[in-house]
Amino acid sequence: MSKTLILVAHPQLEASRANRALLAAVWWKPGIEIVDLHAGSPEGRIDVEEQVRLLLAADRIVLQFPMQWYSTPPLLKEWQDQVLTRMMYLAYEQEGRLLKGKPILAAVTAGARETDYGPEGRNRFTMAELLTPLQATALRCGLDWQEPFVVYDAREASDEDLKMAGERYAARLSGLSLAAAA
Ligand SMILES: Cc1cc2nc3c(=O)[nH]c(=O)nc-3n(C[C@H](O)[C@H](O)[C@H](O)COP(=O)(O)O)c2cc1C
């Protein structure tokens, strides 16, 4: 069976509501593998070998994280610096080359509202604009960048809102599998 890797990067997953709600909606689905980057990186030490293995074994990659200061949490940036640098620059033939064409989806939760993200809003930039460094990185790695999945207003969301967000997420991941299979 083809595999969707969800790499979750949340500095405090045990205290999360939104990211946990997303995971609760999909963890049981066949072909989904969830990996908690923080739990697997004691004292911030990323197991690069294991991360490379996970990426190579996946047919689709989801990077799931809460937006922090308009960017990824720091450990996910460190993951890019260590894992992608190795794959793309140090071991391109054996590793980086094999990423080509794999769909990658950023699944992002944000505390601010959707209307805050745009030229008229208080954050001035759209979510797509803020995610362009990650998109550029994915494209540089030959990955097939997908339109990001975003949950806005994640702190104020009710349990019911988050349940619905989880359903949207599950549907989006099913669509991602079909897109990749086509
Ligand atoms: C250090 C820090 C920085 C944050 N920066 C942003 C931000 O730039 N934009 C935003 O919309 N929310 C920001 N937030 C809010 C988080 O994105 C929000 O609390 C999270 O997505 C909720 O998901 P959770 O329940 O899984 O923790 C920030 C939160 C923290 C702790």
C-alpha cells in the first residue's frame, strides 16, 4: 500500500488542540504514518538517518505544524537544514534524486483569522506568500508542492470547529492520495 508520511512539528504537542484534532481525524486511516519530529529528537537532536529513511519510504509527504512567527517552528527549519541538505547536497544520487515528483502538502494551523492574512489584514501577507520559502525549498528538492491546507483561528476554534477541520483534513489527504496515484 502506498504511504503518506505526516511529519508533525509541534514544540508542545501534548498541549495542542488544533494539531491534535487534525491527527485524531486521520491517524487510523490505512496508509498514513504519523511521525512526531519533536518526540523523535531528544534535546533537539534530529535522527537524520531515520528522517531520510522515512522520506524515501513515503509516497506523499505532509509537513504539519503550527505557524510560529510567520514561519515553521524552529525544529522544522533545523530539519530542512540537516535532512534536506544531506539528501540534496551530500547524497544527491542515492537520496535527493529519489524525492523527485513526490507530492508535499503543508498543513498549517494559525492563531490568526483568515481575514488577518492579506494586504488589508493585520498580518499584511497571505498565507501562501508567507509559505513561499518552504515552497521554494520543496521545489528545489523536486517535490510536487500542493496548495497548503490551513486551519485559521485555531486558538479560538470550538471543539466542533476543530472536528470539522479534521474532517476537511481527512478529505484533503484522500484527495492527495488520488492525485499522486493519477
Ligand atoms: C511562539 C509562537 C508564535 C506564533 N506565531 C504565530 C503567527 O505568526 N501567526 C499565527 O497566526 N499564529 C501564531 N501563533 C499561534 C499558533 O499558530 C497557534 O496557537 C497554533 O496554531 C494552535 O494550534 P495547536 O492548538 O495545535 O497548538 C504563534 C504561537 C506561538 C506559541
